[in-house]
Amino acid sequence: MTAGENEFELLKRFSNGDEDAFADVLARWGKPLINFIYRLIPERTEAEDIAQEVFLKVAAAAGNLEERAKFSTYLYHITYNLCIDRIRHRTARAARASFVSLDEAAENDSGEKLTRQVPDLSDLPAEILRERQETKQSVEKALAELPENQRAAIMLKVYEDRPYVEIAEILGVSIPSVESLLFRARQNLKTRLKRP
């Protein structure tokens, strides 16, 4: 990105035909956006798909964007809404799906058998590996059990270090609502992590 040029200026240049300007926006925001999405929807391919959809929306609106808020606020607001839509769609689809045994081999759309690949962590001492895995699973489970808005608020505050004002704009709520969401999320996490 050119020094002194913000994302809105780059998008104006892109809307006037400068494709390198959009590449600069992608280079700056691609990875942080995918990481944010991945924390809400922990499937890498789906996170990348959603990020691509977000950037397509940004590209389509490039010539009409006005600098009313920080670019990151605009970007994360679109992203949050797409993630919530995807989560709701997935929940509705899961409610309609039939149950399948986890012991059965999975198949892709072509009917090919899929194998599960687990990373090799054999170099770590068994005790440390076990503790890390248990902690990670406990935290992931506790986060997954939070309501969507609480989970998003925690992700934006803890993982993204966003200020309350920006979180409020991204989630489309007031600052007191953000404070309340974070308080409830922390209480819920504390309760869930204390369970045996």
C-alpha cells in the first residue's frame, strides 16, 4: 500500500481500473480476515470461501464506499453478517440431515472414500501433548457453546483486540450491549471451563 493512502483511496483507484490497488487491500486484510472467520467457523476451506465472498462484495462496492468509519469496521461487519448467515444455514441443514455413524468411512461428492489425516506431534512429550490437547478442546468446546453474538464479541475483543466502539459497529449493537455481551461471554466461559 502506498504510504499515506488508506483502503478507501485504494478502492477508489481500483474502481477506476487499477487492479494493483485491490491487490494491496487483499495483501493487507486477507490473512487477518481469514483468521477471524476461522475462529467463528473452524473449517479452513469454508473460512477461505467466506473471505473470498467478502472481498467480492468489497470489490463490487469499491466505487461507492464512503469513509464513514474505519475500513476494518466495514470489512468485519460484512464478514460477521456472512458468518452468521453461514452458521444459521449450517444449523438448519444439520437439523434436516439424517444421523450417520462416525465409525463409517466418509465420502466426498464423487463417492470417493476420505481418510482422516492427523498431524504428527510425536516429538512432543506425551504429558505436554495431552495437556495442550485437553486445554485446546475445553476452550474450543466452551467457545462453540456460546451464543453467536457472544462468541463474535469475544473473538473481536480478545483475538482481534478491537475497541468497544468498533465491535459495536461490526455487530450492529450499542457499546453498552458490547460490554454486556463480553461480560456474559466471560461468565459463560468461566462456568463451562469449570465443569468436570
